[in-house]
Amino acid sequence: MTKLDPFLNAYRDDLADVRLKDQVAAPRYVEGRLAGVTRGIADLRRAPDSGARLDSQLLYGEAVRIFDEAAGWAWVQSETDRYVGYVESAALGAPPQAPTHRLRALRSFLFPEPDLKAPPLDCLSIASPLTVIAEQGNYSELAGGGWLYSRHLQPIGETSDDFVATALEFLGTPYYWGGRSSLGLDCSTLVQLSLACAGVAVLRDTYQQATSVGDVLNGLPGEVALERGDLVYSPGHVAIMLDGARVVHANGFTMSVAVEELSALEARVLAETAGKGFTAVRRLRR
């Protein structure tokens, strides 16, 4: 059998997603059950241990499918981007209702009542899917409890036209390997979250995006004319073209989301990849 990507397919030595029954061998197959993320940000780890490597994060209101649960940890697959990992069981609750809005501000406090003076329950991050059930004054009540400032929300049917402008809102945000929120994120989740606000769903990791997002251009930087919004990939990294000569990206050089000249990034990539350099340019379908 062809080996499946373990980050996008739920299988282990002892069990597997029943939907993979014809693709992987396992002693037990599990259908899984849906649950919802109830924390503003929930870490998705490589192993059921708070010290294990952080592979990604889940956002409030996202749905996951639980395949196994033990010792306070759930082995899940995200319904948003198919990512597989371990999350603390305490971060999960009932399956979420269909979202009516998404959080459009970089972050927003969740209050226990529609009052800015109330001690907040949590802090939510951009692109979190939300179900609004009532409004009072300047606040919206969520199905899962709590109130958000209404001007921070965007109806689920509305989208932001320019995902590059959304990416620029993250300028100065700390680089955080495995991060997927406005408190800290990596290169591929800057792309993922910015596109989510434009209504475009993409996979989480760079290597996954590099073969799936939009259309690949027939040439690399220096060989093709680059446009705003083009995605430039190199081994383990992606940057968003701000115009024909500059990029915005979350990177480990400045340890933040920053704007820099493409030529400076290219020089660094060539040095770090033993001359391999950029590997692909992809353009979103208009």
C-alpha cells in the first residue's frame, strides 16, 4: 500500500480512521466522533504530552473528529485542514453549530456578558468560526457562551478581497513554529489564515500548499513576472509577494512577520539550501 501522509490521515500502529480501511492496514478501525474546540487556541501536538513537539493549533469553534481518548488527551483530525495530532481533552466540547460569522479582528476578548468591563473568559484569534445567536448593543452572543464585540466579526458569507492586505495586518506578530494564531504563527499559517479571511481554504503546511494551492507558474522568480499575491516556495518556507519585488512572510530570520526585498530572501534561501533556492511559484485562481 502507498504510504499516506500521517499529518493528513489518521492512522497509527494500533488503529486507523475507518475511511482509510482500503488504504492502510490496522488492527482496529474507528469511525470517530465530532467535537468542537472550546478554547481560544488549543495546541495540537505530536504526542499526548504537553512537552511534545507542537505541530499546529486549533481555533475556537473549529470542529475535530476524535478517534481515541486517554489520560486527558484526544487523538483528533481537524475538520478545517485535516491536520492530525493530540489535543488536551479539556479543550474540546460538543460539536459546533454551523458558523454564522468568523472573527475578523486579529484577536478579540470573549466576555461573560456584553460589558467591556467584565473580566474576559478567553481571547479568540482571527479566522475562528463563530455561531452568533443574539445581539445586544455592540456585542454578539455566541452559541457556546460568551459575548464578542460585534465590529470584530465578519458574516461567514462575506470575504476580504485582498488577502495580502490581511497578511500585512500581522506585521510584527512573533514567529512561532507550529503556531496558527495572531499571537504567533509560522510561514504557512500566515498564508492559511490570510486566505481563510478571503474565503479560500488551503492546507496547513508548506509542503502541502506547494503542490495544491492555486496554479503553479511555469518558472521561478527571475524567470516569470511576479504579481501581488503570488506565493513563492522554497524548502520549508513560503512568502507572499507584496508586489513584484517585495514579500511579506513569517520567518525565523526576523522571528516575526516582516516585509523584505525578495532579493534578500533569495540570497538567504540559496545559502541555507546549498544553492537549491526557490522551488515553485503558485498563483491563486482569480
